[in-house]
Amino acid sequence: MKNLIIVGCSGHAAEVVDYINFINTNSINPKYKIIGLIDNTESYYKHYSFKEKFLGNADNHIVNEAVYYVIGIGNLSIRKKVIDELTLKGAKFETIIHPTALISKTAQIGKGSLIAHNVSIGPKAIIGEFCVINSRCTIGHDSQIGNNNFISPQVVVGGYAKIGNANLLGTNSCLIPDGEIGNNNKIMAGMAIFKKVNDNETVFFRFKEKLVVRKEI
């Protein structure tokens, strides 16, 4: 059995705890024990009425080398900051895969990633480190997803598609086969991506128009 600390106490962390409890309930022997949760905002912990212990402020947390850490933070910029800080402190990270996910034996999933319930990941697909593949997503064969991406519920990524790092794909969005998304983009809910999205862009609808906003860097 692996001991875990959940990083974060907000809504995404609450979902992560539910997934871990589901894994344990549906295993012959419990796979994980949650030692507790850390967060800079204790009110989140109280709001979700966690049964597990609150271990204090995340910024001042001293890494426990005997446990594995699971990132329960949805905000991509905060996730990256926290991951980098914990990595420098020597933290180890666990990959969480919900038992209802259908994952090809030839797919690859990086450390620290979360694969939620009823996800489908096709043959030769590659998921990078610290990604969230949320509930009911379909990741097509031979697709490549980089690091620290948040893929919201019911997103479809077509075969041979490529996604870079630090992207947010909103609920029910779709990337067509062979499509490409760069880095640090926001693809809003319901968007179908037919053309290449470069870096630092936001793609969304305004009334019946599709708009692309490019951020100057």
C-alpha cells in the first residue's frame, strides 16, 4: 500500500479523493492510504468536509520522502508552480488511473498524471507528466499530449493529434485527427479545432463567430 498526500483541497482535490477511494473499494487489497491534504486555503478543506487530516500550508510543507504526492489543483499556473517547488524538495509523485478507464497496453502515461473515470486512451497514445485527463475523454491512437495539460470532461482528441504543454481544453471541445495545439493555450468549451493553434492563444465563440486571441509575449 502506498501512502499519499493530496496537494490541494478545492473541488478538483475532492474528485481526486473520490477516485482514490473508488480504487481502494474496488481492489482486493486497498492500494492507497491518504495521509492527508495540504493547501494554502484551509476554508476549502472545511467546505468539502474531508475525512482525511489537514496537514497545513502547502508553501511551508516539508516533503515526506516516505509518501507519494498527488496534485489536486486544477489551475494550470498554480499547478506548475507547486509541482516545481515540490520537485525541488525531492517529492515523489503518483499516477492515478481510475479502474473504469480503458487504456491500450501500448499507450504511455507520464508520472503524476490523473486519468479519470470512463476515459478511453488508444494504442500508441502518449500522455506526458502531470496531465489531467478528465472524465469520459477520448484520446485517439498515436496522439501525443505533452506535460501539465488539463483536459476537461468529454474532450475528444483525434488520432495522430499533437498537444504541447500547459494547455486547457474546455468541456466537449474536440481536436480533429492530425490536428495540432501548441503551448499555453486555452480552448474553450465546445470548440472544434480544425486548424493549428500556435502558442499563447485563446479560442472561443462570440455569438456565431469563432475568435482567436493571440497573446503578445
